[in-house]
Amino acid sequence: MYEDRTNESVPLLNEYYNEKSEIDKDVDLYVDKKKINFSFNYKFNNNKLEQIVKIDCKKVITDLSYLFYNCYSLTFLNFCSFNSNQITDIKHIFHNCTSLTSLNLSNFNTEKITDMSYMFSYCTSLTSLNLSNFKIINVKNMSNMFYYCSSLEYLDLSYFNMNKVTDMSYMFSYCSSLKYLILPNLNTDCAKNMSNMFYYCSSLLSLNLSNFNTNNVTDMSYMFSYCFSLTNLNLSNFNTDNVIDMSNMFNNCRSLNSLNLSNFNIINSNISKMFFNCISLKYLKISESTNHIDNINDYFNLNSECNVSF
């Protein structure tokens, strides 16, 4: 249990920081039962920090990017008393916090944030994450947001508003334990890059992306690659008119039995190894614009037993 020692201060030492400098004393940070005066202009040393029990800000903070980057010994972090109303950038904030098993961000205000890239990247011990309070209004970059959250099993983002997000590449890549991912109401009008978005989500059984707006997407390469367990995939609303790269899009989706891509325009896109090693694929429906292609199974790297229709 945390022992209140609010009157005890320790000087700035390189024990916790990556850089030596004078302190602006804009924050009181209660670290491992000690109170230190801390400036958000500096980042923490990667191997010392274990617990943050309280954060008291004395001035407006706007940038938290890389703050806990490589704090791989951090096991507890309390953001409940932190005023995040003016934060605009939190990219890489928890990157490589490999010992964190949970995070309470219930009081986190995300309304002004524009960049969430790599936010939880390599949080390999996180088993659950409740982001239901997040108001995603101005975020443009979510690339690698959950990259390698390899212990995360359930994630509900149905309340996210992503109508300004342009980059979703690698967003869930290597979430290898993720079984349930809820994304039913996502507005993705501005999205341009979805490459590797679900790469190696090897435990996912199904995905309903029927509400995705892909009108402006140009890159879908490796989007579902190595989703070994995926048996059901609804892409009925996908518009691929502007996509120039679909290479390896379904590479090693070994459990997919059928796929309806009749709405896909693939004429001007790179489709190299698009269905490579989809060993269970028996039924594929594709656009009539491809019915002129000879040896279509070879053309798409399909197994010989796959029945292709137009």
C-alpha cells in the first residue's frame, strides 16, 4: 500500500531521467513512495521506474509523447488525478512498458489529441484495456497504436470516432492473443493507409468490417496476413478503386473457407501473393472485370481446389 510521504522530496537525479538539467518544477510526481519535482520536458530512465502512484500538475501540459518510453520495469501507473484536458500528443507514451498488466485511463481527456501512434506498442503484458471514455475527435495517426500487445484478448473500440484518422497501418499488428475485436461503427472516411492493420492477429476468429469506408485508402498490403484463425471476414462495403497495393493482403489466412470480393476493383493494384497459402479457401467470388484472366487460380496464388466465380 502507498505510504503518504508528500512532504518528502528528492532532488533530480539521473536515477529516473535520461538527461541532466535544471527542473522547471511543473509537476509533483510520486514515484515509488517518493516525491520528486519533475518537468515533462524530460523522459524517464528506462530501467529504474517501477510505480507511479500520483501525478500532480502545476501548469498546462500539452505533450506527453515518449514520456514512459522503454520503462520496462513499470508495473503500476495512476493517471486518475492527472489533468489531461490540453494534451495534443501522446505518441509512444507507453511504448515498451512491457511489465504493465493494466492501465486505468478513465479520466484521460483525449478530445484534443491528434497523434496516438505507438501509444501502447510493445505493452506485451497488457491483458485488458478499457478505452470507453476516449473521445476520438481530432486524432489523425493511429499507426502501430496496439502493436505487439501480444497478451491482449479483448478490445472494444465501437465508440471510437475515427473520421479524421488517415493512418491505421500496423494498428493491431502482432496482437496475437486477440480473440474479440469490436469495430462496428468506425467512420474511416479519411483513412489512406491500412497496410498490415491486422497483421498476425493469429487468434482472431472473425471480423466484421462492413461499415468501413475505404474510398480513400491506397494501401491494403498485408492487411490480414497471418490471421491464421480467421474463418469469417465481411468486406462487403470495401471500395478499392484507389488502392494501388493489395499484395499479400490475405497471405496465410489458413482458415478462411470462403471470401466474397465481388465489390473489389483490382485492375490497377499490385496483387502479388494476395491469397498466398490460403490453404482452406474453397470459394472465392471476385469482380467480373477479371473474368478474362486465364489460369486464374495461378494468377491469384490460389490452391487448385478453390472454386472461383464472378
